[in-house]
Amino acid sequence: MKEIKIGLLGFGTIGAGVVKLLTKNSALLEEKLGARLSLKKIADLDITTDRGVSVEPGVLTTNVDEVLCDPEISIVIELIGGYEPARSFVLKAIANGKHIITANKALLAVHGEEIYAAAAQKEVEILFEAAVGGGIPVLSAIKGNMAGNNFSTVLGILNGTCNYILSKMTQDGVDFAEVLQTAQELGYAEADPTFDVEGIDTAHKLCLLLSLCFGTRVDLKDISTEGISSISAVDINFARDFGYKIKLLAIGKRDGERIEARVHPTMIPVNYPLADVNGVFNAIRLTGDFVGPVMFYGRGAGMEPTASAVIGDVVDIARNMLAGISRRSAPLGYLDDRVKKLTIKPMGEIVSKYYIRFNAVDRPGVLAKISGALGASNISIESMMQTARSASETVPIVIMTHEAREMDVRKALAEIDAFDFIKEKSNLIRIEDNLE
């Protein structure tokens, strides 16, 4: 039986999942391929910690070159994460003619163009299904079954940590800090959760989705990115009163030769499918001109679902190798020379409805001044809610606007926040009623 030898960089949680799947389902994979997938080397700085899976003697090494430079290894799986040394290792593996599989969305979002060009020059494959949505097969669907569609929108709940926190805040009525601590205790959030809760991880994934859906190169810095740390239980409750749930959404929309690219907390109607995506689950919703709206849902992270996606890519490359085919499709689904640079629409030009919460001293004339400032910036109020006076004599005032330009809203809020009766910076959440 033919044998395809694999090298693995990184033996953490996902790496252990890859080993587990290759071991448990080796016979199944042989039946599907007619060849044996053999894990020859695993490189990691720590080869003494028990990962809960066993490997053959001599497989583990701390010398990465035993993977990158071994002529018998055809496929390298990169599961280190981060920018460096992952970038250097991947480029060295490519230079040595090895096919690459990675789950590293940060690496591809920042260094993808360099890596794709290197892979094209050496005529090797680079696949990254696990980089977006864990076990959800959305990238292969965009490149494959839905390749005949022009996409108009891509929307996603792409970070399980944020979705867990917002789901628990909605369910239990507690504040962000308390739920974050629980998420860290359960292992859903890192000790330093910045990449997750500030939306950076989601923006990395949106970069890849935009590239595949719209055939464009995207700079991470051009994606307007906001996290969920400013969302309070008060906002969750007001959202419920108005018939909405708050989710951290990645939003990409085609607007002629420009695209919207943004990540931020968003109020969506409670009857909208994405509103029912709770806990650590992820979902991606695409709209194509022929297929219409399609939603993918599943476990967006974790050992087993991510390992499933990684091995799916291994099988794809192995089939090509066995058929004597290389680079059957380009990494982004578009021919390399047809990937263009669409302009990102400035955030100030985005048109949306808005939820705005002010914390103000309860005295005559406050509402008139707030509404006057909004009106002077061409912002029309759809509805307003004010709670009863509290012991501190400051009250939350919530305003829902009709559609307005972001730059106009920001201008009005800067003026209102300077009023002496406003006791803390206003909180703004965008509303998406029409997500087609």
C-alpha cells in the first residue's frame, strides 16, 4: 500500500486531536484513499507533557528541521499559531517542496499574500479549512460547491469565546466581567482574552472569508474592529425589550467595487437564524446570486472539530498526490493573477440603525438637548426609553435611531458626551434589521 508521510508542527490541543483522529480512524482513511497516512515526525518545544495520546518512539522531536527538511515528508501541518516563528517555518517548508495545511488564521490574515505567492512558485498546495469555523466546512464550500455564485454578503459569528459570553449575559442577566471569569475557568477563554473579546480573532477570520467570497486581498488594519468588553447587562436587557439579541458579528458586504468589512457587537432581531446561535457555537451565513442565503453552523473550535477540518485538508491533498495532480485549485479559489484589491468602504460612510445609551442626570431639558443634537446631525429618532429615577439621580436613556451615517452619529455623540449632564461616555451598538 502506498504511504504518504506527514510532519506536524505543534503538539498542543489541536495537534493532539490530529494524532487522535489519525490513530482512531486510520483504517477508514485507508479505505477512502487506498493509501496509508503516516505521521512521521511531530516537532514541539515540549515533548515531555502527556497529551493524552500516544505516538511511536522517535516521532517526537524538538528540532523543527526534522520536519521541514525531511525529504520523505510530503505534507506539513502547522498548528503553532501566531505570526512568528510560524511564518518562517511555513516558508521554509514550502521552499523544500512540501504541501502546507494550517489552522493559523492570524498568519494568513497578515502574511497570506507572501505565503500564497511562495506556494505558487513551488507549485505546492496550501489549505486552511480549520482556520475559520473549526469543524464547519465553509471555506471548501465557497471554493467548491458554491464557486458559481457572486456573493453579496458574508456574515458570521466566528468566535466561540465571545458568543459564549454574550449568550450567558443574555441568559443569566450578568455583566461581562463575571461571565469572562467563568469562561476562563471553563477553558473557553484564555488567561489573556484580548484577541478574542476585542474582536481581533474574528477580524482575522473575516479577512479570509472576504478573500474567498470576493476575490480580494484585505489588509487586517482596514477592517473596522470593535470588541464586546463595553457591552453591559443593561444593554442586553434593553435589546431584549426592543426585540433584539446582541452578537459579535463579522460583516462583509459587496458594494460595487467596494466592500464593507467590519467586526462589532450588533443587534439582530430575535427571530433571525443567527440569533439562535448560542454558547461556543459558530455560524456563517452567505448570500449568493444563484444559491441565495445559506447558513453553516457547528462547533467553531476545540480539539476534535478542528482536527476534523485539518484531516479533511490532508485527505484532499493526498488524493491530488495519488492522482499526480498539484494545485488543482488556488488557495483563495480565484486564479492567483485574478485576485484584486477592492477598496474597503470607510466606516464613516456605513449606513445603519443605531442603539445609543446615555447615562444622564435626570433634570428638565436633558431629552430636548439630546434630541436636538441628534437632529442637527440629520439623525432621526425611531423610539426612546428612559427608566425611572435612581437613588444616584442618573438614569439610562436609550434611543433607537432610523438609518443614519456613521460619521453623523459619531459627530452627534461627541457633542452630547460633552454636555455636563452626561456622566459617562455613551454606548453605541449598530442594528442590522436586513442581513440579506
